[in-house]
Amino acid sequence: MRVFPVVVLGSSCSARTPSPDREVRAIPTTTPLSAQSLAYAEDFVSEDEALQAARARAEEVGVVPVGSGAGATLRFLTACTEARAVVEIGTGTGVSGLWLLRGMRADGVLTSVDTEAEHQRLAKQTFAEAGVASNRFRLIPGAALDVLPRLTDGHYDLVFCDGDKREYADYLAAALRLLRPGGLVVFDNALWHDRVADPAQRDEETVAIRELGRTVRDHEDLLPVLLPVGDGLLAAKKVWSPED
């Protein structure tokens, strides 16, 4: 059996044993980021006029869309997976949808569900202004839990959830059915305005998101990551199984 050496670059570890009379200081593994650094990362990828216009429409109708950092992450994820079929729960005015579409394949189709038909009308305007062909998206009005059962099993590359936080567990169950092996499920507001990390916060939405995080983290068929962009993105890959 051949043994290959492992080289670790940039390590601050030393093979020498410290002297007993030398003070040993604990070195933190990470340094908390400043608000300035977080803001820098959030705005690292700028938004064009189409996204800015969609964001202005969202403010007019009282919709809170994903931030630019979360949007850029969604584009990155759809680009990395070469997504051809994506489901979005919560159309809003098209901010997240446009980010998703810009990462998807040129022949990709976004299926977006929202209870507000007026919001979807504004999203359609957003997509048109951005030059997105009408055959690249379908906007379905209605409650997500009524619409999702009608979608095709194992057909989708990514499911993005930004709807009713109390229904997040149900969205996860639906996503596991809808996703192909290797597909991604992504939840917005995974940190929920800094409430999820605070165990003293026990309102219904916070508890639902906190429990979702534990479920995703411990699920044997999911490979999870929690990203501190925007209000938090919880993403997980549906891993392959022998039955797939």
C-alpha cells in the first residue's frame, strides 16, 4: 500500500510541545465579522436597473424580497447545478425569480407560486423588462400547499422556499418529493431577524424555522449548509441513494 503525504498550508499549529512555564493562549478559530464586512459581502454583487425596479415595486406593495447577497447566492447555486427546472414558493415582485433565472440554463423554466395575483403581475413586468422570454417562466397563483402536489415528482433541480414560515416543514416534505437526486432545497429567512439563534425567542414562526434547521441538519438524505447572507439561507443537497 502506497502512503501519500498530506501537506497543510497556512497552519498555525506547531509540532513542538510548549514549555510548561510558558503561557498558552487559546486562539479563536474564527473572528466575528464586523457590520462593515457583512455589508461589504452583501453588496459585493451589485444589482442592475431591472432588479432595482423590482425591488422598488416590492417596497410599494409591502413585500420584503431577498437581499442582493442572497440573490447572488441563488444565481450561483442555479448556475453551479446548471438548473433547468426550478420551483419558487413566494413570487413577490420577481426579485428572487430574476436572480434564479439568471443562473439557470438558457432553456430553463422557473415555476413560481404565490397567493397574490397582483404580485405575480408585477413579477411578470420585472421579467419582461429584464428581457426574459415568456416561455421561461410560469406563474401559478394559489397557496403553495395546494399547488405543489400537482407538480411532477423528481423533476426539479432546485426548490426555493420564501413563503409562510409556519409551513416550512411542509415545503421541505414537498421538496424532497419534487427534487431529482442531487437537487437543492433552499430556505430564505433561516436566521429570521436574529431570532432563531436566540433560544429565548419562542414565537410560532421562529420555532418553526428553528425546528426546520434541526430537521434539515439531521436528515440522512440531505447535505446541509447555513449561509449568513441576507436574513440567512438554509440550503441542502438531496443526496443520491441506491434506489435512485
